[in-house]
Amino acid sequence: MLTRAAVNAAVDEYGAAWQTHDPDRLASLFSEHAVYVERPYERKATYRGRKEIHEYWTKQVVGKQSDIRFFNARDDLVLDAERRRATVKWFASFDNAVAVRPAPGGVGQKQKPKE
């Protein structure tokens, strides 16, 4: 049976996996047929299956995000135990890494990483 405690535990685990840069831990939260939508309305930001979700987190998060703060808004959880569905709300903030690339003459220039 789907419970508020089980859903909140999964959301907390998601946040912990994100904060520790652990794509294995994060991907284990999803089924083989999961669909993960990073940004709605952008096809390139939809990942299908555990493998694609893992690859996304490995490529876009690990080593690129720091000072990750994650908050599970437990009081906003909507649960339909009969249909085994839940809607959760969480907040996150983080810093993106800035790559330093050598410029002509050996002086580094800060540039934002390509997405």
C-alpha cells in the first residue's frame, strides 16, 4: 500500500542522492519504464527508462552542481492510495560549475558550461 511515509521517504532519498552526486542511488528510485521530465515543453529534456535517467544525472549533475540544498514540502503532498499515485512538491537550489578555459596567451577565461 502506498503511504505518505513511503512517498516522503522516496522524495527524501531523491534529495539525498542529488546532494551526494550519486546517479546510481538516484536511478534506483525509478522503474525500467520510468519517464523523467527535467523541463516541460522541451523534448530534449525528457528521459525514458532508468538508463537514460542515470546518464542524464551523470552528465548534467555530477561534478557540475555544488552547494545543493533540497527541501521536501511534506505538507503539500497529495496522495491517492487507491490509484497508487502521489504528487509531491520540493524545492532545490544549487550553484552551477563554471569552467575555466585557457585563452590565447595562457590567461584563463571563465565561461559557463555548455548544456
